[in-house]
Amino acid sequence: MTSVPAAALSQPSCDAELAVFFREHHQELRRYLRVSGCRADDCEDLVQDAFLIVRKRWQTITYFDNRKAYLYKVAIRLWHKHSRSSRREHPDDPQQRAQTIADPRDPYADIELADTLIDWFSRLPPRRRAVAALRLIVGLSELETAEALGISTGTVKSELCKARKTLKEFHDRDTIATGDRRRAEAEHDDDR
């Protein structure tokens, strides 16, 4: 990932405030990246790299109205850069490229998010997935989401509305399928 000079890590300023910022946003940023399709083992690296960049620029960032949106913008850019480099490393090898995509069977996924939810989010178009994850999982406001993604608040509203509709359709379809499967299992048990 990104390498940060040792001098940047030894800056004595605002460490306590940065530590609080880290504790408040570390897990939700990791969940956001995971739901957005980032592999579990890459999430932690990307989150740490994002916080290292924020740490390096903390003196400037402390004056920003929305530090959280800045953090997400940094993480999103790092993830996109990482994704592009992974595709360049294995352009013709679909098996290698498939390994760079989040595995919904990750044993830790059920601790943070249900496999089903990860699957549903992975089927959304990229921008819609990003908006839905930031609004529904992370809890950013419309304005914070717009700032983090570099889009208008109107686009955030529109994409969130479409994402909710699609997620509800996924839910309804899976609920019906689960109900059908349970009825079939019950009928099979009755036949014994």
C-alpha cells in the first residue's frame, strides 16, 4: 500500500484528537469498504493507509468542516487505485482477478455483515453501492456522502432511492425463495 515517511509519523501535533477520530471512524470505514466490494484482508490495509494520510495532513484537516467526508474520499481513492493496480497485475487471468473481489464466504463477514447483505450490495451498480453503503451502513448525511463521492446531493438522493428499491427487491426475492425452500424441506420431512 502507500508508504508514509517516518517524519510524518513523528509529528507531535493533535495525537489525542486524531486517536479519538480513529476510534470513531475506523470500524465504520472498514465496513464501508467491505460492503463496497473490497476483500477483507485488503480492507484493514486500506483503512490504515487512509488514516496515515489523514495523520500526515492532520494540521490542515483540522480546519475542514467535514473531516469524515475527507477520510472517506481518501479511502475511496486508495481503494480505486488498489483495484486498478490489481487489474493491471492480472489483466488476462480471471482467476487471479476473482481473488481481488470480496469473498462473501469470508468467515469474518458474518461478524460484521451478513453474507446476504454483502451479496445484495455487490449486485448494485458501483455508484449506487457507494451511496447506499455511505448512507445506510456508515450513516453519513446526504451532504457528507456527496462530498465524499464528489457528486451532488440530488444524485445522492436519487441513487439512494434506487438502491433502496433494488435492495427491497433482493430482500423480497430471497424471502420468497427461503420460504419455498423451508416448505419443501417440511414436506420432505412429512414424507418420511
